[in-house]
Amino acid sequence: MSVFDLNEEAGQALCDELGPDRAIFHAVDVCDDKQVADAVKATVDSFGTIHININAAGIPAPTKILDREGSPCDLGKFAKVININLIGLFNAMSKCVAVMAKNDPENGEERGVVVNVSSGAAYEGQIGQAGYSASKAGVIGLNIPAARELGAVGVRVNAIAPGLFGTPLVMGLGDKVVSSLVETVEAPRRMGDMREFAHTCRYIVENAYLNGETIRLDAATRLKAK
């Protein structure tokens, strides 16, 4: 396994826990074309190829279209969210898929699987989530064209749209915000367990007939306007 992240301390700790023969870490900005290309090459050099690509990079960055004075949103702020959450995801996906396409097909048909991480906000974005919701909707929009194109080379593409999970991104919102978000969860009324997310990734990888789909993993939660 190869871990790409900007958080070197956390990424390296995970790889140390798994062991150097099973996992390696690369400090990567997914928006940087060369950094991603170099990290993908290093992954292939270490493990021989790539079979599974899970793309989960993302930032929330609140973006209201108009501020309190009625002025338009700073374009750079909106662009940063799109660049990381959508363009960065595409950057990593495309480079990993280029490697997968060269694999020998398993059972004569499959060479690799891509799992892209979207969000429930792609469907019911809240006020202030214009950039985040747009970026995550774009991830879902990749499913069908990517699945249709890459089916020819034996690569499946699916997405997960998670609800409330205790990720660093969510926990960084603060206890008060997190507590209010938990109250919006339907059933079970709690944050998702990352083992449940991992189980969904595994299901997508193992089910060879699942392609071009988005799985909502959100305990039936539908976000309110605010």
C-alpha cells in the first residue's frame, strides 16, 4: 500500500504501524502534477504495479456566494476547494489508472478498481458549502464517463458519498459543530465508524459487477439548509 498525504507525521505513523514491507508514505500535494507522477512511479518501483486506487483528499473551506456585505465570494477560495477536491482527485486517479491499464487482467476482464470519495453534501449542500458541494458533485459526475471509458481497459470506477465520519476534516470543525451534526444523523444516530467505510471500499473492490455507481454511506441522513 502507498499512502499519499500532506500530513507527513500521520501518514508515516500509519505506514510504520503496517510495516515497511506493506506500506510506504509519500508527501504529496495532489494538485501538483509532478509530485503525483513521482509518487506513482515510486509506488510501482516498490510494489510492481497498482491494482486499487482510493482517492479521499478533500478540504471543507466554507464558501458563501455572497458575504455579509453582499460582496461576491473570493474566487481564489472557491478555486482552491475545486482544485484539491476535484482536480487533485482526477490527477491522482488518471495517473494510477495509466498503471492499472497495463496489468494482466484478472479472470480475463479486470485490471484495476478506482474508489473516489464524494460526500452527502454533493446532494444536499448546506448554505456556505457552495465550493465543497460543487467539488463533491463533480466527483459523482466522473463515475459514468470514467466507467464507460475505462471499461475498455478493464478498470472499474465507483464512488462513496459518506455522511458524518470522525475524520480529521470533521473533527477539525470543533466539538460544538460536531455535536450539532450528530443530531442530524437519522439511524443509527452516531458518527460512522471508519471500519464501516473500509468495509464499503472492500465491497466495491470485490464486487466485479459494480461499476459507475455512488454508494451513500450516511445512516439515511439528509442535510438541512443550515
